[in-house]
Amino acid sequence: IASALALAWACILQGDAARACSSLDTAEQMARKAGVEIGSTYLGSGGLAFVSGRVKIFVGEWNKAQTELLRLLAVSEQTNRLTEKQLWANPAIGWLYLEKGDLVGAKTHLEEAATYCHTAGDNPPELYTRALLTQVCTLRGELEEAAEHLGRAREILSLSTDWLGLAAE
């Protein structure tokens, strides 16, 4: 299940919607056989619980994505999984709201995640979040703030040359 979800995320990063959906379908079939819910926090390790919602964002099923992601956000809040909330839920919801044109909602979720990531030293998630914040602030006409987020993203990239697949992302 985890491998199929990871492949779905990789397909999103490659821009391949058909393969992302196919991988998600495979994961869902395997989950049904195993009696595991895809959106459960059981699969939260590495953000896998949020892949289904991200695939739905990618293919434009925004209402389904929103329902799924907000439910996972609520679960992470109820179970006091702050890291899960800030590294996976808020960035995914921020991306969804950016796609939907809700720039206020996007900025709220992304700023909260960026602040947490910066404080915790989680550089790859912060880089992803800063990139989205750069887009949000640019669309809102907040160019100085967008430049600050872009500057922080460049700073994070300069910290290491060993980013594995992140440079491709």
C-alpha cells in the first residue's frame, strides 16, 4: 500500500495524472483487501495518508480533496499529531486552496506550516511550503513578502547538495 501511494506521489511530481490515479487505485484495492483505510493516520508516516488528497487536487477533484484533507487535519489535531498536521496536512490544504483561488485560506495554512518547519528545522517540507507561499503572495500582489519566501527557499537549497530527489521535484 505504502509503495503504491509513494508511486502515486512520484507520478504527481512527474506530471503524470493517469499513472497517479492508477497507483492510487492500486493502493485503494490493496487497502480494501487488508482492511485498512487509505486516509487513516496508520499510513501517516511520511505523509502517505495525504497522498490520496493530493492526487485528487492534482486531477481537479477539489471537493473530494477538501473533504478528505480537512478530515485528516481534524484527526491530526484531535490526536495531537502536530508534526503530521504541519508537515503534511497544512501544506496539502494550502496547495488545494491555492488551486481553488482561496488565497487567504492558502496563506493561512501555508504560513502556519512554514513557521513550524522553520522552527523544527525540517528543510524539505519548509522548501515546499515556501515555494507555495511565493506563489500565493505573488498572486496577492505582496511582492516583497513573495521575495522573502523565495529567498528563504534559495537559502534552504544552498544548505546541502545531497537533496536526492528533491532537486528534481
